[in-house]
Amino acid sequence: MNRAQLAVAYQACEVADLAAALVHNPQEATEQAARVLAAAQSLVAAANHLSTGEPPTDPLQLFAYEHPEEAAADIASWLERTT
């Protein structure tokens, strides 16, 4: 997996975590849905960067791009927690 692919995977984990978050009232649900949507839009941006070969600009994705070993370890940890 290359750095851009890691950035996409890292962002996908963020989307999944936000989507799985438990909410307790309609106001929280609306706010959480907005966070999920924003993260999903960032995932689309990460995929666009992957297709163009440009480094990501989003801080979360940039972390994964600049620190691939840590990002890979984080993703592996996330997979262990969620499967």
C-alpha cells in the first residue's frame, strides 16, 4: 500500500468511526450526521488525490501520508477493534 492509499484508508476509518457513533437525541443525530458527511467528503477528496498523485491537504490524511508506519499501525489496530 502506498502513502496515498494509506491516506484514503485512514480517512475511511474516520468515516466508519463517526458513522458508528451512538447518539442519544435528534439534535445529536443531526450534528453527528454533519460530521459523517464532512468526513465522507474528505474521503472523496483523498480518493481524488490518490488518482492525481498529489499529496493530501487534509490534516488527518496528511498525517497518514507523512507517517505511513504509524498510520498502518493505527489502521491495523482499528481493524482489530472493529472485526
